[in-house]
Amino acid sequence: MRRWMRPAALALALLAGAGTTGFTATPAPPAAAADPPAAALDPGLAAQVDELARAALTDGVTGAVVGISDPVRGSYLRAYGTADTAGTPMTPDVHYRIASVTKTFTAQAVLRLVDQGRLSLDDRLAEYVPDVPHGDEITVAHLLGMRGGVYDFVADEEFLARYAADPLLPGWSPYDVLEIIRAHADEATPPGRATVYSNSEYVLLGLVLERVTGRSAQQVTTSVIEELGLPETSYPTTAALPEPFARGYVNTDSELAPTPPGAEPRDVTLSSPEVPYTAGAVVSTVPDMVRYAEQLATGAGLAPETARLRQEWTPLTSTGVRVQYGLGVLRLGDWVGHNGSIFGYSDVVTHLPDQEASVVVMVNAADGEAVPADDLWAGVVRLLYPDSLPTW
């Protein structure tokens, strides 16, 4: 079974052809500096993007948004379909849950602390969170790079059943994740041996942030978002989404929460941010993510050496399209960014450094296992940048 907020599905899609924290480091340049160029995408290419996006409106997806920024080809921002099953038109400025793209903000917060000397990449997890299997060997760098060997809590069958039944999960906290990790101690592996995607490692980083700063992970992440100048991006404290927002649905072909025959897709717009926590709680819009994609890929807000370390890649796949992981950032072929899937929403946020181009897509149906946005992203990228997805 594929896992909640896991990017591995991207490789499959590509193979198929488809408050303050006390930070004082130099702030990132304001978002306005990274606004898309004024030129528009060629009408012929735009029509082909439209065709790809409309084809993605299936299996419970009622709407999608595509954002492209390219200094040569031009910019493109368009919404498709509807924001809900009632027929409300989708608009480009809708808020949605960015799922695992949240991990990039968590990593940014951790790396800012490293730049300030308040945390070291070599610090052991046990200094901050006790009783985690191999915690005296796992470093902060291991956690950032998905190399900690920590059991992924979303693989726990009891958790999956509870979450599928009620994404609000009243009373849930990150400490429930710790209990799951400890209960699966025999499934942990020593750190540093392989790069294996685990949402647990980013929950643990959230607890590290709280321990080091004395503030909530939500407050720390909010400070990072504000420093990057992303006005429509937020770490919510409730299950509600800011207006305007797209309603989110479970994809009708989901194996985790199947839709009964003849029924409309299940509405899962409301879900607790405490469940994904620093592995997936952040909310944004496609225009904000288009600006952020370049910031993420160029190391905005980080010391140059830290930004370089962030993009020391290790492989997540061994065949097909090259998929690698850095410190809270994915490399998808030649693209730098991240993707995500959570109940109701799926997205891909990427930047192609050698062409200074960004491509962001979102769709409003997912179950946290499948990543429906991957197929749309791969189609757009293959159309516009056919040589940007090298294989192993």
C-alpha cells in the first residue's frame, strides 16, 4: 500500500509517461521580486496545457489550477473545472492544503536555526525527543534527508483506519505519532543506510523545533512563511481553510476510502492540521507556490553553504526517472521542489534552475496515498521541457 503524503508515486506516474522565532539571519528577498514575467505563454502551447488539465478532471477531481513562470516561454495561470460538486467555478486564487510541500517549510525552519548556531545538523535526536528507536544515532541531518530509518506512522493500519473514518481525529497530537513509532520499534532501521520516505521524520523535526525555540511549530513555521513574503500561505490552527478555497474530495478510485458505486466523491475539506503537523499542515495558493518554487530551489533565506548542503542529493529511486532527496526538498529529474497528497488535495511545486522556470499544479481530490497531481505535472513538463526528466 502506498503511504500518506508520499512522493514515490511520482516516479510511477513518470514511468507511465504521464509569532517570531528569534531568527536574525538575512531575510529572503520579497516575493514580488520573483513574480511571473509579463509575457504570456504561446497560445498553441497554452491550448495543449488546457487539454492536459481538462483530462485531469476525473476520479473525483472537480477542479485544477496550473501555474507556469518562464522568462522565455512566458507565464500562465489558469483554473479548470469547479471548486466543488455544486458547480462553483474554480479560480486561480483558491486556497488548498499543500500536503507534503509543508516539509520544505519545516526544513527551512530547521536550517535557519542551524545558520543561527542554535542547532547543529550533527545533533542527535535523543537530545530533543527521548525514546525513539536509534534516537542516540539519528542526527538532525538524517531526519531532514529521510535517512533516519524511523517507522512511518501512516503505515500503521489502526491509524489509517481511524484517519479514513474521520480526518478530524479529535484529540490527536504529535505525541500520538511518538506512540506509534515506539510501538513499531522492531520495524525501525539504523540511520544513514538508505533514503526512505517517512512522514514520522518530519513530525519529529517539528518537535525538535518546539524544543529548541520554546514556541509552537505553527508559530515557527509562520515566521518562516512571513520572512519569505508569501501572503496567502499559512499554517492553520483549525480545520477551516481561508477564503476563497476549493473543496477537497477523496479520489473515487481510492483504495483507502473507496467511493460507493453511484455516489458523489466524499467531501473531506475539513481535516485536522494536528494530524499531518509539520509533515503536511500548510495551506497556500498556486500563485504563492509559483513564487515559492524559485525561492526553494535557489536557497532564499539561507546562508550559501547551508543552501548548498540542502541540495546534496541521495536517490529515492533506482530505475526510471531520476528521483532524489536532499534536506527537505525533492529533485524530480532536473526539477527542484516537492509534491504532496493529503485527504482532498494533491499538488506539485517545482523549479527548473537552468531555465529559471517554475511549474505548479494542484487538483482537489486525493487520499494521501495516490498523488493525482503527478500525472498532470508530468504531462505539462513533458510538453514544455521534454529533456528535463532524465532517467537513471
